[in-house]
Amino acid sequence: MPNRDAVRDVLAKVRTESRASLTALEAKQVCDAYGIPVPEEGMATTAALAGDIADEIGYPVVMKIVSPDILHKTDAGGVITGIEGRDDAVAAYDRIVAAARDYDADADILGVQVQQQMQAAQEVIVGGVTDPSFGKLVAFGLGGILVEVLKDVTFRLAPATEGDAGAMLDEIAGAEVLRGVRGGPAVDRAALAGLIANVSQLISDFPEISEMDLNPVFATPDGVCAVDTRILLDFDPAPPRYRPSHDEILGAMTRIMQPDGVAVIGASAGEGKIGNSVMKNLIDGGYQGEIFPIHPRETEVLGRKCYTSVTEVPGNIDIAIFCIPAALVANALGECGEKGIPGAVLIPSGFAEVGEHELQAEIVQVARENNVRLMGPNIYGFYYTHKNLCATFCTPYGEKGKVALSSQSGGVGMAIVGFSRSAKMGVSAIVGLGNKADIDEDDLLTFFEQDPNTEVIAMHVEDLKDGRAFADVAKRVSKSKPVVVLKAGRTSLGARAANSHTGALAGDDRVYDAVLRQSGVIRAQSLNDMLEFARGLQVLPTPKGENVLILTGAGGSGVLLSDACADNDLTLMPMPDDLDAAFREYIPPFGAAGNPVDITGGEPPTTYRATIDLSLNDERIHSLVIGYWHTIITPPMVFAELLGEAVAEARAKGIDKPVVASLVGDVEIEQACDYLMDRDILAYPYTAEKPVAVLGAKYRWARAAGML
Amino acid sequence: MPNRDAVRDVLAKVRTESRASLTALEAKQVCDAYGIPVPEEGMATTAALAGDIADEIGYPVVMKIVSPDILHKTDAGGVITGIEGRDDAVAAYDRIVAAARDYDADADILGVQVQQQMQAAQEVIVGGVTDPSFGKLVAFGLGGILVEVLKDVTFRLAPATEGDAGAMLDEIAGAEVLRGVRGGPAVDRAALAGLIANVSQLISDFPEISEMDLNPVFATPDGVCAVDTRILLDFDPAPPRYRPSHDEILGAMTRIMQPDGVAVIGASAGEGKIGNSVMKNLIDGGYQGEIFPIHPRETEVLGRKCYTSVTEVPGNIDIAIFCIPAALVANALGECGEKGIPGAVLIPSGFAEVGEHELQAEIVQVARENNVRLMGPNIYGFYYTHKNLCATFCTPYGEKGKVALSSQSGGVGMAIVGFSRSAKMGVSAIVGLGNKADIDEDDLLTFFEQDPNTEVIAMHVEDLKDGRAFADVAKRVSKSKPVVVLKAGRTSLGARAANSHTGALAGDDRVYDAVLRQSGVIRAQSLNDMLEFARGLQVLPTPKGENVLILTGAGGSGVLLSDACADNDLTLMPMPDDLDAAFREYIPPFGAAGNPVDITGGEPPTTYRATIDLSLNDERIHSLVIGYWHTIITPPMVFAELLGEAVAEARAKGIDKPVVASLVGDVEIEQACDYLMDRDILAYPYTAEKPVAVLGAKYRWARAAGML
């Protein structure tokens, strides 16, 4: 059990002295309190005392300057290693102090630390980071240039269990090193995982520890030891973001996403006005609930009775869609509160995105006081197709499907609508989040988790206002429904001032990458990937195992599909002898069984059909990747029809395994792909990579969700 | 100057003794002869002699077993380091010999090497590799786990100049280490480059050196030293591939690609036969040269007089297209030779691809004797649009353009035709290479280099039969025309037996990657990328500098486009103050100048037009990336027309800089993209990544070609 009181005492003293970092000896006390092994050591304030301490520890020792003003001790000439006797220790004291004075004449020098010099070992780094979005994280990497130059480092939300910490050891690129390479010994993994977990517990227990750097930690077969420790403090951390309870979120979000009554504040009959577009989209979209136009002077808009305020509406209202200037929003929000409306859809811009942070803070304040949740501001609105609801000024869209999408940016939202229409992709919802003054991704996830109309969730994210809350919810939701995230702004960070190696990684894209992965989220690397994953994941059934088979009519496609499988961490099933023989029954002697199965280009439809049937019916094959090649003998539409039929027959028998197809050939393959897509078989023209990437995304999800 | 005679003597002795590896002392002699620094050392055959040698060298020394049967000395307990005096050296001798006996009782133990122990230094690895396609390569990486675990290694074709070798130092991920990080010293780069160049010269001069491993090489600020050297020999290397001279290639290829007379051997009137499809495609494609059907029994095919053999044709024939079974090919080739036909297009399959290697060797032999170049066998044929030539059994295609494509696989060839037709992509040629029994990529490059109808070349490659010849030609051609390569089979290598770290890398995809990059080739990572690059590169003008500007109507697009620029190594121009002020004249106060320039979503066409004009006319901006957002105020076609007009006006003024556009919005953006594509402005819907990737490919080429 950690000794929290001991740490509390150390930090209280530091706070009293208005310092922002711990001395080496204080850091040792903190480590001792949390079972983080550190070398034997003592603090010398005279050269003679250095000799005494060194004698007691035993040689060799290393000696280091102790000064709150000198963070990079080596740069200051403040470290001497390999001291082998008392005389050397005495001399080293004077040299170190002199060098430190030389480096910074004003530095407050507290003394020289005399420390047991550890035997050669694998050096690793363990750190504590405060990320602006995710809060406390523990970081781990191999020491030296692997972290500093190659950035080979991984993260976990703190506190991390020892199991999590153990998994971190395998996540770095150099993982093999810890297991011992070319005669080197394996390190004590349990001890290392324990140290990481203890660091993560420490920074969780004491939020004022803003950065922590154990660099290096020596890892040997017999244990671990943090040779150098740096701990930085920030006694004035940012306040946590407001978060209602799960039930409050779900209650409000359910009424907001599936409203029975909608008010349009600023409804208008004027062509081209947002309040007019929203009214039209609601009506033309086929919304069956009540629509209440609100306008101070109109009596009727588009044939609907108009009210001067939501407070005058006789019926229930679940959402109010705001189509009024920013300056009028706060007042109308108050009326929404009075009326008991749970959600306001804030289309207006003119808030934080144009620098009006105070105006935004004001509406958040009013909304909270009135118990109204805010979507936006600065959004296009949202769609919920299963209610025929187009609560937006954009074009209406109503193709029903099982994927819910959200976007932080309006441009991306329009791309979602356009792509969906073009690809005939059914959706359950499309939601604009804009400035995310209140409702954000974790609110949406909480709703979509239990929404029977949604089976896949895809989100475009520029920043997570509360990454930790998102990770918590995503980790749970992704167990049952795939969550795809396109994290934009991967490279827009710029430099951030920080005083430790790991501290400098806060806000880094690697942090997003690690946390999203740990949360079971499928990260899309591009807008097009996000859209294709959204389309494809709702179509593909969950595979029952890792065995993927490639079946192709063109050897060249087989090679490209194999490359794509490797790129997407898919496993080509080793071909069992009996199945190999079964395939060989159908393919020419010079065709290749094995995997890929190459039926060769000259084969008639019957060969495609027979080998596809074999693949669908054999339970050892869990997923099927087909590489079709356009020939006169088996033209594109003939292939499409036979594949459609084969899959339909298999499904009728209860066999539903993922089938994806890459079609190469002349333009007729586009029609064949459309035909197959219409039958829920993923088929793409002129590409080997896309079908495999979508299958790979499904596998990534299934593995993270523990289904494989 | 290297002492080649000394090396020749050593290798001759090894050959006489039928050994496949050098002893440590032989390796030292070889290194000495090529100015490769190695430690002082001597060979002890008794314990007492070990003591004598150690005394002479000075302490500390390291001692190592010398045995042709023990390659991994450390594993055998055959290395002791840090020997500080004579007694220790004597004892070490006996321990090493005992350990070696224990490891392999049958090992031939020649003695123990006594070697100067070097001071601590940065460890690097330099190696010599024999790649099955590229031949001799020199490899370089940082020592230890960086090569062995992280595979951070780079290659050059040997011999490499010192300049090349110097560039290698910057190509590895850990390059920064060599310049000194966190207080570590920079290494002597000139000495290291010199050592790499010398190794590359050595393995070039002596092809029988199959693998060479200097591991580690110690690099310090004062020089370099190869501490351990392993040299393996193969006195029976594969014979080089046949290669005609440049002029012979060009002479034949010009007649083949632009024939004035075409014979179709196996021409047929029978619907569905290949000899019928080829005849039809020639005629329907509009080919204006002479067409001579050849058939033993027909007198006329599709209205053309038929001959029984090419030898009976009265006119000149430049290519014979073979539409006959494999078994008949050799005989007909002989007749082609007799007639003086320079090229045979071998559509038939039934050769190496189905295991008939001897039959293929036979036709190659016949062709060489008859001075006929072979395209194929096992191909769809080829297209050369500027002659209206469809020498193929596939569908005809004749859209003229400036890109020439080739594919090793028929499936990929059909994808090229289909994509081209669908995207309305003009081509100069599409060529199937199939088994590449003779004509391969470097023959095509030699022709396309001087073909005025071709400005971009894109190739699908599964293996390069002669990678070195390809690299030579590609390096030259890519200086004037972009060469795109999709290398398939990146991951199909499997394990390869090798006895050294660097030797194990032969045939690795990293070798292809390094050599293609050095040859100025743009490597496409997917089929779709290859096709998009082919389409885009012929449209984009060469940029005059690195400054890229993003201009967007949606902040969200700007973020995605910035990510894409970073992914593609594009440089966002730092915005000069005067230009910033000029943009601010047009955009709302809350819009963002800087880069990206965000004109915001509510702006009318005039704002788009004014800011686009500003971007086109300012010479400091070298390339323009536009992120359009679909709004009612500036609908897609209005945007497309204004952009088309702006670019046309700029072009009329002689301003021709790359412009690419990402359009996000509802389906109308597809029409807008088509409109822009028709006007040679690259525009893509629903994606931020694709336009930037194509621009990135153009930059990669321009940099490699020395134009930037």
C-alpha cells in the first residue's frame, strides 16, 4: 500500500516554499512511499560528507548536483560517474559545485547527491504526463535515443493496472529488446510493470504532480531501479469539465435525438433564410412529430401556426432549433428552460469560433441554470433518419441505415451527407457538434450505445474537450458497437514548452493514438477511410475467427490483396491439406491452391461459383476476400450475380461470414460493384486496398471488443 | 587506392581451401587493402603467445575465438572483453578454447584473436548485401537493436560514392544520433562515409563476396573502426541477365511501340477467339498502318488478305502479335526472324507461369538467335494511342494522353483500362509485360524517355528481373519525366536463410524502397494511388518552389488538408505580413489569414475569386490547395466555374502553378469536380487526402529530379 501521507507531507513543504519541482531527495521520499525502487543514496553538503556517504554506500558511486534551478544536470557538468574511492568522491564534490556555479552563478545549490552506481542494464524511461484533454497518463519507452530520437513510446490513462502496464511493454516498437535479443537477458517484466503501475497510481493520487520523469530506469533480470527521477508540480490545475450523470445524459439525449415536438426559434417564410430552410427540411423530410415555428411577429410559417415564444406553445417540446443571431440566444435559452425543453440545437455562429468566448460562456451558464443541454453552437444541425428528422439548414437526407456519424466541422458534415447520398449509404443519424460548448462525443456515444437503430458509430474529431470521459464511454460502447474516429489536427500542435521528455509529449498525437486504441476505437487515417468504414462496417458481419482466405482469378490481384492483408494485420489461413485438395478439384492444374487460391483468369462462372461455395461452407474459413478479374468467359455482371446468389444461399443457411471483393476490369465492373453493394456485399472497383482495409477495420474492432 | 592484388590473393587461398568465409585475420587483410580501419590485433595459437600479443598491443584487449565453423562467436562463449593484464590474457585463451570445444566439439579452431579494445563509441553497422534483383548493395544502420529489432537501415547500390554514403547517414530514422544528441558527441561523418564507400567498392570489385558484415563499427568524433568483420563468399554467382545496348533497345522498341505494319499470327474470323478479338481491336481502334492476318488455311480475315506465314507478306512488318498456342510459338518466331520483324507480342500463356520454364527458355533462345525482342508471354498485349493502336484481345481504348502505363499482371492491366475509361484519363500507352521473358521495364523506360507523346510513366511491378538495369535507366529517365512504380508483393518474401544481419536483408522490401527512392522513382503504395498519380501527374505543372498555400472555406477542411500536407512532406508557406494583410482585405474579421487561409463558410463567390486570384498571382506561393465547402451562397458549380476561369486567366498570363482542390458537400460537388478535371484542374470529392497526395507525388518527383 502506498504511503500517501508521506507524499502529502513532501508536497505540502514544496508548496509552502513556492517551488515547482522536487529535489532529488524529496523525489526519493516520494518514490519510497509508492514502492518505486531507487538507488541507495545520501545528500552531501560538504566534500568530506560526500566521502563519508560514499564509504557507507560502497563503490562505485555516482555524484550529482542538487539544485532546484538546474534541471538538466549533465548539461551543467553536474554529474560524475564511476567514482571508485573516498579521495575521488571528495574531489568530485568540489568539481561538481564549481561546474554548477559556472553554469548558473545564481543557482541555489543545495548540495551533491551521492548515489549507488548501478550495474549495466537495459535502460527504460517511465514518465507521468498531464495531457490537456486526457489528464494524467503514464508513459513508457526504451531509454536513450529510442525515446528521444525515435519517439518509440506508449501511454496509458492513469491509474493503470499492472495488467495494463504489462501490455505497454509489448506496445513499443522495440518490445523484443525487453525479452532479450542476441544473448542479452530478458528483464524482470513483473517488476517493470509494477513500477509503471505505481507511477500511474502516484500521479492519479496527486493531481498536482504535473510531470514525472524516471529516466533512466535500469531494468535487469533481477529487478528495476529508477536511477534518476524528476518530479514537477503545478498547484493550480485546470478545473474539470462539467459532466451530468449517465442517466441524466441518456434521458436528455434520448428526447433530443428522438423528439416528438420540435420548436424552430426564428422560423421564417423568407426564401434563403436559415429559419426557412430548417422548416422546409423538417416538413419535406417527413417528420411526423409536432413542429412549432417561433417568431415574434409571424402568425403562420409554411402553413404551421406560429408562436411568439416557446413558453406559449401548448404541447410538449423536446428540442428547440435556434435560427436566430448569436446575441439573442441567451434570452431564448432562458425561455426554453422555463418551458422544460431538454435540448437546444444552436445553429448560429458568432461564438468561440470567432473569438467570442465570453458570449459562449454566458450561454453555457444560462443553459446549465435552466437544465438545457446545448448542441453546438456553430453547427449545421442534425439528422435522425428513423424519425424522419432533418433538423438542419442543409439538404435533407433520409436513407435509413445503421450507422450514426458526427462531425465537429460543418464541411465534414456536408461531406458525410454527400458521400452517403452518392454511395446510397443508410444512416441512423448525422450530428454536427461544432464548438461543443456542451454536448460532445461522449454524450452521443451514451445515446447511440442503447439506440437500437444504431450499430456503428463514426466520428470526426478535432479535439476532445474531455478526452478522459470520452475514453471511459468509448471503452464501454466499443465492446458492443464499432466506434470509428477520424482525429483531425494530427500535426497542428507545434511546440509545447515542457521540462521533461515525457512531459513534452502531452497533447501529442501519439497520446490520442494510444488512448483511442486502448478504448477499442478504430482510428481512421483519412476522411475517405472514415466514410468507407462507416459504410462497410454496418454491412460486414462479425468474423468468427482470424482465418482469412483470398480467392482470385488474377494472380496479380492475389499479390496486391496479400499485401493489403499484411498491411491490415489480417491472417491468411494456412491451407489445410483436405481443403487444398477440395479446391484443386475445381481449378486448372497450373492454378495455385494454397492461400491465395488462384483459380486463374480463363475460368468460367461455374469455377467461381464452386470455389466460392466451398469457401463459404467451410467453417475453418472465417472471412473471404475475392479478387475478380474481368474476362469474356466470366463477365462482371455474371460474376456479380453468381456471387450474390452464393452469399444469399449461404445466409439462408445461417452462414454469415464477411465477404469483400476487389473487382478489376473495364468500366462494367462499376455496375457489378453497385449490384453487390445493394446486396450487402462489399465490392470496390479499381482497388485492392479498400475492401481489405474495411475488413481490417472490422477485425480491429472485433479483437478490441474481445470477440476474437 | 585499394590494393586489389592483396584481396585477390586472400580470396584465391580461400577458394583453394573450399571455404565460404574468411577468418578474422583474412578479413583484416582485406579491410587493410581497402582502407577500412580495423583494430590492432594479432593471432594467438597458444596461451603464452596471447600474452605476448596483448602486451604488445597494450591493455585493455578483447579476445575472440577464430574458427571457420563458429560464426556467432558470442553465442559460443568465444569472446572475452576487458582483459587488463598478461595473466588475464593467458587465462582467457584457455577459457575461450574450452568454451568453443564445448559449443561444437568438431569445430576447426585456428586460434584466438587478440585485439585492441576500443573506447566507448557510437556503434553502427555497415554491410555488403547481394540482392537477387539489384546485385551488390551496401547497407548502413545504427548498431544493436536499431538494426536488429527496429530494422532502421538504408541501402545504396554498390559502388556508392562518398557523397552517396554521406547521404545514407541522414536516411535512417535515428540520423540525429550521429550528429550528437543530449550531450553526446557528433561522429566523424567523413570517416564514416569513407568507410561505407570503401566497403561498397570492395564488394563491387569482388562479386564473390556475397555478404559482408562490419558489426559493430565504432564511430567517434575522431574516426571510425570496424571492430568485428564477417565476410562470406560465393564463388558461383548467378549469370547476369542479357542486355542489348541502349541504341539496340531504342531501335527495336521504337518500331515495336509505333509500328507501321502489324502481323496477327493466328488471326481468325471466329467470334470469341483471341485472334479475332485482336483483329477487331486493331481495325475498330482506327489503326492506320498495315494489318496482315496470318493463318495457315484462311485467305481473308475481316476483309483483310490473309497470309500463311509472315515470310510471305510483301510489305514491312514491325510487330507480330501471337494468337496461337504456346507449342507453336517457337516455330513462328523463327519465321519472324527470317522476315526481320523486331518485335513479337506474345499473348499466349502456357509458359513459366504454369511451370513450363523450359518452353519459355526455348522461345527466348530462338528469339535471341533471330534478333526478335519478345513482349510477354502471357499478356493482354498493349495499346499505343497516338498510333490508334490496340494490339490486344481486351476492349479497345483510345483516349489520348501523356501517361504511359505498364503492368506485370493482366488483372492490373484491365484495371488500368477500366479506370482510365471511367476517369476519362488520357494515356499514351498501356503495356502488358506478363512473364517478362525478354522486354521489361527498363526497355519500356528507354523508349518512353524519348517518346514525345509520353510525359509520365506509371508501372505495376511484381519483381524486377534486372533491378540494377532498371535503377540505372530509371535514375536517368526520372530526371526528365516522373516515373511512378507500384511494387506489389511487398510482404510475400518469407524467411530467407542468411548468415549475417545485413545479408538477411537481401530481397527485402526495404531494398526496393531504398533503390527506387535513389532512382528518383515515386513509389505508389496502392493500386488506386498508382492510378490517381498517373492521372494527376500529367495534369500538374512542375512547381517552382516548396511554398504551398491552403485556401479554404471550411476550417475543418483546412485542418484535414494541413494533416495531409504534413503526411506528404509538403511545406506550408509561412505567411508574409504584406500577403496576410492582402488576404484580410477580402475575408471577414473572424476568418483566419495565416496558412491555411480560412475565408469562412458564409462567403460569396467574389471572395473565393478574389482570394484565388491573389494566390495565383503572388509569386511567393508555388502551389495552391483549395478546400471548398458547399454552401447556398457559393454553390458547387458556381465555385467550379469561377475557379476554372481564374486558372484559365492565370495560364493565359503565363502563370502555371499546381492547383488541387478538395470539395466537400452534397452530391453536386461530383459534377463540379468533373467540370474542373475536364479543365486540367485536379479536384476530388469527399476527400482531403487524395488531392494533396497527388501534389505530394509531384513534389517528390521534382525534388528527386533536382528541379527544386
